[in-house]
Amino acid sequence: MIEADAPEGTRAVFGEFDTDDDWLLNVHEFGGAVERLTGRALDDDALRHLFRRADVDGDGLVSLPEFEGSLKEL
């Protein structure tokens, strides 16, 4: 589980894995960020499932608010 300072820590990790600085994560960036925050790697199927659930607006990318919401499922 994520520590009490999650909002600040989550934003920092999100920014670290947002390699093109567009404040959106693709599936690979998303996987790295989830692994950093949870300490566990997801297999491809689990990662893609979580990514699809996180991508609320269906644009194929995950924004910071979508990312924060997806972490509640872990």
C-alpha cells in the first residue's frame, strides 16, 4: 500500500516516469510507475487490464488524476 504522503509521492513518481513530460503516461510508463509505488511488477495481462481501467476517458493515455484513481484498486 502507498504511504500517507501518497499525493506528493504519487505526483513525484508520475513525473519521473512521464518520460516525454506531457503529464500523460502510456502503458509502459504506467507500468514502471505502478511498480515503483507498489514494489511489485504486474504481468502483461494484469498491467493492460489495470491500464484500461485507469484510462477513464479512453484516449490511450493515463493522466495524473486517472493514475491516482487507479492506485486505489491495488
